[in-house]
Amino acid sequence: MEESSRKKHATIAQVADAARVSKTTVSRYLNGRYEFMSEETKAEINRVIQQLDYHPSNIARSLKTRKSRVIGCIIADITSPFSSVLIKGINDVCIQNGYQVLFSNTDNQPERELNCIYRLLSDQVEGLIINSTGFNDDYLIDLHKKGVPIVLADRCLRTNRVIDTVTTENYGPVYSCMQRLYANGFEKVAFFTQGNGKISSRLVRYRGFLDASREIFNEDGEKNTFLVDTDDPSVCSRSLRTFVESNRGKRLAVFCVNGVCLLNVLLGMQKEDYPISRELGICGYDDWGWASLIPPGITTITQDSYKVGKLSAETLLDRISGKADPEAVLIELPNQLYVRGSTELGNL
């Protein structure tokens, strides 16, 4: 009997009868309007919805309320572990609030980013969360001025407080890490990156590196900047060889702009037979699980990407509902430097 009931598709009236509430109350629950609704009532409606396997018609609901209950999320690189955790934070909040999320991946390509925005807006999403390439700032500002709710996740505009943004610290942690390297006796530090482009987080980290190179090491950091090509491991190997061979006899360290770059540099060190030692240290952004497992432990700067995603979604939903202040918000979460053996001479 229960299986037969499910196949016939439960109606909102059946949910209301089973939960012993009115259809209006069920409708308010489905649309996230919980004012004057007790926790017991919400729990009972949710229980009945699960029991009856009730699925509201998004099309009918959007026609009636002019709201799709769907947001769009554009991710620069969905293969990155940072992005996967970011997505989970976004999705968890949206599910809790009765929203669905349409995800798109741009592979850090500006044109693809634009196409994703066009497509999502044509699908009547109520707002956008964007992990931006940095090349379409003017268009995003124009959309914002037209009233499209937008939140930037992790990556910022050139000018802050124009569009709601949730990010993490980038300059200070790099500078502090460079100070630590200098105190531990390293004489030169290289900056390895996949290319900074217009990606705000990488640009700010690079500025921290350049300033610290000049002010602490009395070095021109640009001369110690090297590229990593994730599609061609030989590029990283050649860059490492150039840095090490041209600075023989000096204590060297490598700072990696993010976790993807850090992993590629570690693989390059293995290929070139450059072990982590007193003469060659390594550190970088993103404290992914393996960083503490690789002997002697890799010094990293952590980012709470789940919280970035969670706050991005909360900020967007507040903007959509009209709860947010008129002025754009900038949320910058603190990062933490985890010091491990890869940069601590005394531990090796």
C-alpha cells in the first residue's frame, strides 16, 4: 500500500492531512517562511514529506511565487580539493534552506565563465555564487547594479565592498611564513605558481611574497618566481632544477601558491631527487590531509574552504530574502600557519 501511494505522487493536501496542519502551513514550510512556525511543526512536516516521498513541483511553485528556489554556482576548477569542500559548504546551506544549486565549472576560462553566467540566468536562478576568474569584473558589477544577487567566493574584485565577498587572509600569512623561513636560516625563497593571472587570492599572496623578499631577504622576488604547469610535469622539474642549480651552497626554500602547486612541486622534487632537507625546504597554501603525512610533515597555511562556502551561501540567501544590509559585505576569514618539519631545521 505504501509503495503504491508513492507511485501516485503525494500531494500537498496529503502532506497537510498527515502532519495535521493546513496546506498554507506546508506551503510556507516549503518556501522557507518559518515565521511563527514552531520547531515541532517543522519537524513533523519534514517527517511526513520524507515518509510520503513528497516532491513539490518547482515549475508550479516558481510560477506562483515568481521564485525558482534555485541558485547558480560557478566554480573555477571543480577538480581542486579546495573547490570540492567549498561546494559542500554551499550545498549544505542551500539544502537546509530549501534551495537547489546548479553548479558549473569554468576551468579558469573567462569566456566559459561568461557563458555559464548567461546560461544560469536564463534558467531563472535567484542568485549567483561565483569563484571568479577575475577577467569579468566589469560585467559582474553591471549585473550587481541591475539587481542580480551575487556573492564572490574566495576570489575578490579589484575594488572590495562592491559585491558581497567571502574570502580568507592571503597577504599576512605569506609574509609571516617568509619571516619564519628567514629566522630558520633559509637564504633564498622561490615562489611557485600555476600563473597568477587576475586571480585575486594568488595576486595578493604574490604581493606578500614580493614584499617579504624585498624587506626581509633583500631580494628581488620576481627573479625567484617560477611557473608550474599541471598538464606538463617537466615544467616544474625544470624550474626546480634552475632554482637549485643556480643557488648551490645556499639554503633554499620553495613557497607554493596553493595545494595543487604544492603537490606538483613535491612530485618534481621526487623526480629530480631533491629531498626535503636542511638545504631545501618547502611550504605553501592549503593544508590538505596528506601534508601532515609526508615525512617530515609539510608546513602549510590552512584555509577553511567549507566555511567560505557556507558563509557565501548564507550571505546570498540573506541578499535574496532582503535581510542583508544595502552595503556589500566583505568577510575575510583568518588562516593559520601550521609549522612542520619541512621548514624547521631543528626537526630534521
